[in-house]
Amino acid sequence: MEANIGHGPVAGPSRTRRSTLLGVSLLGVVVSASLGCGGAPRAKAPQPAVGTAELTAADLGRRVQKVLVADKEAIAMVGRDGCHATVRQGNMQNIGPSDELRVRCPRKERLTQWFKGLDRVLSTIEVAEVGDDDDDTDDATPAAQLVVGKGKVVRVVKSADAARLVAEVRAFGAELESGEIPRPGPATSSGWQMLRVTGAAHVMLGGEPTRGVLDARMSTNGQYLCEFVGATDEGSVRATKSGWITDSLAARALDEVLTPFQVQATGESPSATFAAATAGGAEKRANQASTAAVFERFAPLQDALGDACIPELEPPGANAGL
């Protein structure tokens, strides 16, 4: 799904970032379907509208806007006009137990193709409306629910059908993961092919200041990937977002963001916080002064991409807080 970045130049230091990271919005959306997953928070599912007609298998597929599934490992959601999102509890090397929150936004045509295949699967599946007397403490998995029409929620009745939907959603996620790392694209008018920024970053997560490390990459072909690893009072969190914008917009954005880029001088001490640019197939790092300037110009692009891309990068040598 293309991010809504607009068509003006990407420039200037102003930002209104202090918003929520993907963990809050994603958990709210996914868990709202009451699909239990290993102790994750739960919320009651949206209730069906009163007086709506019974939904039959024959017209189910074309009306499904979101599919939500859960098994013992994860909760996942795919939106017809959105992205593939997953919440799972995991173990990060050298960090320990953590929450992993991933959003992968495929190209629109791939998402449309996937839902066409899913519609055929859904036409054979038995569903029932989610009602007031449904037990929202039932953690049985696999489980699946579908959002249809104007927020109406139905559940998949048979465990075998739920397992089939879990497999479909999981396979789609694995496909997107296998190709989510950006590679250098065509050269811009200034010769740039890809941008990478890495460093300490901070964000408000669930209303609490959270610090960690952000690594973000964008290619001139329009592909991007952001990963934020941080620590909260409740443990570690790893959030990623990948997707696509138009190649023309990506090329203009990189030319603008990299305007102040100056190559690191020979002998300059390497830093864990850096900006790097690829040109002619070779990646070069910026010196500290221009790294800070690149970060400032990259900020509006981060805000537009949203979710795991939004943590605010701290310039080299900074010890910023919220």
C-alpha cells in the first residue's frame, strides 16, 4: 500500500511526531477481534448491527474487508485495502522475551490478487454472527473472524476452516517477509540509489517515553523497511514496517533528503548512528555534521510512512530524551 506522502518536496525540520507507535494501533485493531494469543491483551469484538440480514457463504467473500486469525504463536490481520499485520511474543537474541509487531504493506495489485484467492476459499466456509452472549474469554485456537460490511464481525465456525485461514494468512506473511529488504534502485538525477539511516531514537509508546534503535532503508524503486527495537517497563518490543511508495516519489524524496550529504572523511571514527547513501552500487556513510542534517530532512518522510518508521532519530553524539 502506498504511503500518503503527498507531492510536495520532503524538507524541513518540523514534525508532529509525538504520536503512538504501531504497537498501540495494531494491537487495538487485531485484538479487537477477540482472538486470544498467548496472554496478549484482549478486547470485546465489535457487535453486529441490529437488523442486518444473515450473511451466507455465497456472498461472504466479496464483502469481507478484513480477515483476522489466531493460533498459539500469533495474532494476524490482513485488510483488503491495507496491510498484513502480525503480533507475536518472541525471543530476541541477547534481549530475551519480547513483543514483535510487524506490518507489511504489499503493492496494491498483489493484495488484490491475494484477496481474490481468499474469496474463493471463503465461499465454502461456514460462519456465524458474533453476538452479545458469545464468550470472549475462549482462547481456543486456531480461530478466525471476518470483518464484513460496515464493521460487522462474523466468526468461522469450524476449527478446520479456521486452521485453513491461519495457513493462508501465514503463507502470505512469509511471502512478504521474504522480499521486504530493499535493494538499490535506479539512479536519481543526483545519482542516488538508496538511503539508510540508523541510530538511537525515541518515541511515545502507549503513552510512555520509549528509547531504542531505529534502522530505516528506502530505495529509489519505492520500497522501504523500518525496524525499531526498544525497551518498555513491560519488556522489549520489536516493531517493523515495510511497503512501497511510487518510484517517482521515492526518487524525489531521496534527492531532497540527501541534499546535505557529505562523505565521511578518511580516518573519521565510525559511529553506530549514521546516514548512508548508495550510488554507483557502492554505499558510503555521511560525516557527523551532514548525518544530522539528513536526519532532519528524513523526519517528514518518517511521519508520512508511520508506524515503526516514526521514532525520532537522535543526531550523532546526542543524548536526547522525551
